[in-house]
Amino acid sequence: MTDTLLLKEKIESSGLRIGFIADKLGIERTTLWKKVNNERSFKQNEIMQMCELLRIDSLEEKERIFFATDVDKKDNI
């Protein structure tokens, strides 16, 4: 499960627009937001592309964001 708060912080701090990221992933903006908010799952290749775009280099950070096990549903709004 994706840690929505951490991912949103990372997107915001990157300075990239959500439309640009969605375009690079080859998906619609609404689809990307559904994935960010855990309404849909990221595919492996999308995670790899997101890490490259957002400059997520460490395995620990990648796991914290994209493979969180303890995410409060209230945080995913």
C-alpha cells in the first residue's frame, strides 16, 4: 500500500506537476491520483518511473512510500 502523505510530500517538493508525472507514466491525471490515494495500485514499472522522476534513490525511502504496511486510511483523503 502506498503511503499517501509521504508520496504527496515528495511530489510537492519535486516541483513537478501532476499532469507532467501522469504523462511520463502514460496514464491520465485522474488515474494517477487514484493510485496516489490507494484507490488503485501502482504497477512495478510505474513505481520505477516515479522513483526516477521524484529522485527517490534509497531502497528504504522507496519501501516507506510504495510498500507501506501501516497506513491509516484517514490519511489517504
